[in-house]
Amino acid sequence: MSNNNYFSGLFFGIKSLLTGLGVTMKEFFTRKITEQYPENRKELKMFDRFRGRLIMPHNENNEHKCIGCGLCQMACPNGSIKVTTEMLEAEDGKKKRSLVKYEYDLGCCMFCELCITACPQGAIEFCTDFENAVFDRAKLVQQLNKPGSKVAEKKPVAKPAAPAAAKPVTEAKPVAPAAAKPATEAKPAAPAAAKPAAPAESAEAPVEKKESNPETPAAV
Ligand code: SF4
Ligand code: SF4
């Protein structure tokens, strides 16, 4: 190996070493985005679109929105939902369907969200819970309606007050323009009748001069 080849190889090695060290130092001082799971379990917040498991939200009066129509159960391709209802007689004598039990099997749910899309009431949704693993599959079957809960009654929507009848704006009658008197046009001065100058009586009528044809014989 010649000396030239030896030194060119040495410089190439040092250059590539410094390049690598530059990348390392740059990443060393860059802000870290790696999640230290499970150490950060307490402060870890999943993003909103994460589908952890199905839930049925209840309000402070232990009321939910589910009317037991069963559309979510029919929409579920996996049979992960089982809706049990009963018919109750309302005060006005009408029969009304009421939810008894809403069972959801997390073990066979594939998080397709078809049930949520099918629900006309917006009664179910996905929460962002994670770490749902259990040792017993039976624990994955959950009842979503809380004990003693009932469907929230819809409050009658107050009709908006009818706006005061707007009086028609009395339109200002357009002021009749003063009868515009036609401007008295200055009558053009009648041209003085140009009386043809009467021929002076004394004027002699033009006498037609008959040239006598010298060749025409005079009438006898
Ligand atoms: S997300 Fe899909 S699979 Fe899971 S319960 Fe709803 S419809 Fe069924
Ligand atoms: S969750 Fe929605 S679709 Fe399912 S039974 Fe209740 S109201 Fe019907």
C-alpha cells in the first residue's frame, strides 16, 4: 500500500467518524418524543379518536339516552352487543319500550364503530381507556347501563316566541310634484304678415311684347 492510499483512507475514516458523532450530538440535544410507558401511566393521555371500549354515558341523575331500539345490536357484525328490553305502560296508557340490560362483549369487539354510527340517540360512544386485558374472558362482558338507571326524558322544546308583528312601514307618500306649470312659452312674435306689396295700380301691367313674326302674314 502506498503512502497516498494510506493517508486518504485515514482521512476518510476520520471524516465519517465525525459525521456520525455530529448526528449523535444533534439528537442528544433534540427534544425527546419517546413515551416512557408504563412509567408515565398516570399522566399518559390517549388521543380522542382512540377506541378503547364501548361505554354508555349517564348524566348526574343516572339517566342515559338509550331507548332500547336494538339498531346497534343489528348493526354489529360480531354479535358483541345484546340489548334486553321490556314493554312498560306509560301514564297515558301507551306502551313504551324500556331498556333492561345492555351487554357488550369487549372480547369479540373489533372496534369498527358501526354500532355508534347506527345509534339514532347518540347513546353509546368509545372511551379512551386502555389496558383492558384480564385473565378471565367472562370479565370482558360488561353491562353498560348502570343499575337503577333509566332513559332521560326529553324536555319539551320551548317554542321560540313569535316575533312581534312587524308593522308595515308606512311608506312616505312621495310628494306630488307641484303641477309643473308649463312654462309660458314666449309666443313667438307672429311674423308680421308680409303683405304682398300691392302692386301699384298705376303700375303698368307688363305688356307682353309680341314679337311680330315678320314672315307670318298678318291675319286678315
Ligand atoms: S365496535 Fe363494531 S364490533 Fe364492536 S360492538 Fe360496535 S359494531 Fe360491534
Ligand atoms: S344504544 Fe342506541 S341503537 Fe343501541 S339500543 Fe340504545 S338507542 Fe338503540
